[in-house]
Amino acid sequence: MTKRGLPHPEHLRLGQVLSGVRSQLVHEQTGLMNAYPRTGPRAFPAEQLQVAIEALDQARMALEEAVVDEHPEVPRRRTTTRTKNIGRS
């Protein structure tokens, strides 16, 4: 049995939740980068948050593609997933 995917309103809700999670991760990463060196072992937590941010961005992009495939009748909004590498030299 093939699963149908999420209803469009659920895609929208999930997108908003993931956007908020991303914003919070970036906020916490900024705090870590201001408190600890950006290189060396003490930079590890901020670096791992960057990995999490990038994984979240990939999930959001996949969900954006899924909503287009699953709901072609819904007009597309222009969305952007921020992929700026914060904390990277």
C-alpha cells in the first residue's frame, strides 16, 4: 500500500515548526560561538549545531519538494531555505 503523504495544511504547519527549530538552533549556535573559541575541541558543540542545521535544511527542502509533488493543485509560494554556513571560516 502506498502512503499518500501529508495533507497540505499539515505540510504548512510542519514547515513553520521546522523553521522555528532552525531559528532556535542558529540562536543557540551564535551564543556558543560568542562564548567559546571557533576552532579546537571547545568549538565542537557549535560545529555539531551546524551539522544539525544543515540536516534540518535538507529535510525542509525534501518536504518542499514533496508538497509540490503531493499537492500540484496548490499554487506554489516562493520559499527559501537558508543555507548560510554560520560559524564556518
